[in-house]
Amino acid sequence: MKHIKFLILMVAAISLNGCGVYNFTGTTGKIDAKTFQVNYFLNNAPLVEPGLDRTFTLKLQDLIQNQTNLNLVRTGGDLVYEGEIVDYRFQPTTATADQRAAQTKLIITVNVRYTNKNKEADDFEKRFSFFYDYSGTTQLVGAPLNSAIDEVLERITQDIFNESFAKW
């Protein structure tokens, strides 16, 4: 009986040894920061959806607050996110025989400048984009439009989070 307990303990120790430092947010290692700030992302897209800039800024703030123990500050953050929404468009992707859109995409692209004051090697400027497919016969307005925007922004903010914390 004593040998079985010892064997189980050894297997567990060896298994956990290879895991390294990992937390449930998907980030590896220690976050070398205590604060972050998300500056207001202006909407510079050729087609402007009212409120998209505010919605995106708040979604990015909420995601970082919910998945890290960093404190949100207005100025002087260790980690700084800034940029602009550079594209918001509807693009037909497939057509019917009578030259109508059978399927359409809502595409949103955000340019992000990330600065880590404690580790400059992590700084980046990058565009993040995602889309939402829907039927070309559907008019994307009201609640369906809000739902589509939420889905796209959720993916974009998660990609930004992964790029700045998880290095995937």
C-alpha cells in the first residue's frame, strides 16, 4: 500500500513538473505589470457605425480586467493600448444566378498600438480583423446588427489579448 501511494505521488510530481507556469487566462509566465490603460479608439473607418468606437474600447477594457489582475488606469499605465477602427464594411461573398448577394460579410478591422513600459520588446503595432457571415437576403439592422458587432468585437479583443499576453 505504501508503494502505491509513493508511485502515485511520483507520477503526479513528474506530470506537473513539465507544465511550467500557466494560469487559466491562457497567459504563460508572470505578467510584468500592475496597471493598464486603454485609450479611446477613434472610428476612422470610411463607413462609420455610431457608437462602435465606444463599444470596442469598453469591450477591450472589460476583457483585460476580467482575465487579469491588472488595475485599469486613465493615464500612466504599465501597459497601454491605443489605436483606431480602420475598416467597417459589408462585403458580398457569394452571388445568386440573378446577380444578388447570397451571402454577405460584416468586416471590422482595428489597428492597435500596444506599449509595455516594463518590457519594450513586447511592443507592437498590428491590425486585427474579423467578420460575421449572414444571408444576403437579410438586412442587418437593430438587434441582429448589435449581435453581429458583439461577436466580431469579442473575437478581435480576444486576439488582441492573446497577442499582448499569451504570445500565441
